[in-house]
Amino acid sequence: FDSTNRTNSNMQMATFEGCKCKKSKCLKMYCQCFAAQKMCSDLCKCKECHNSSEHSEERKQVIDVLIFRKPHIFERKVWPMENVLPKHA
């Protein structure tokens, strides 16, 4: 196990506070957990959550519909700075 990966994981966990969805059942793209393709956790303060293993079939159906409508929906929108090429004048 690479210590760099462990450090990055620790930083992500430290900055991630979980979602706070109220009416979406955490199955909309504005749920930070769902948009990151993660299930909600104990860190979340969501209400009536369906982004969990107990609702895996419903979750999968929603994901399939979203991907059918917009195939690139779950691709990263922001890239790490090390992947950005410098501009030359």
C-alpha cells in the first residue's frame, strides 16, 4: 500500500462531510455522494436515503437511466493540476 495514496485518502476523508439531501433520496446528481458514485455513509445527514446497499436495485436503475440520457455524466469535471499542460506564449 502506497503511503501517498493513504495520505490522499486521509485528506479526502478529512474534507468530506457527507451529504445533507432532504427530498432527493440521494439519487440526484446534486448529491455529492451519488455524483461521486459512492453510497452514502454514516458521515451523511441525509433524509430518506436510497443511495445505499438496501436500495441497490433502485440506485442501479437511476444510474442506468442517467447514463442512457447522458453517457458521460459521471466523468470528472475538474482535473487535478498535475494533469494540466502549461500554456506557452
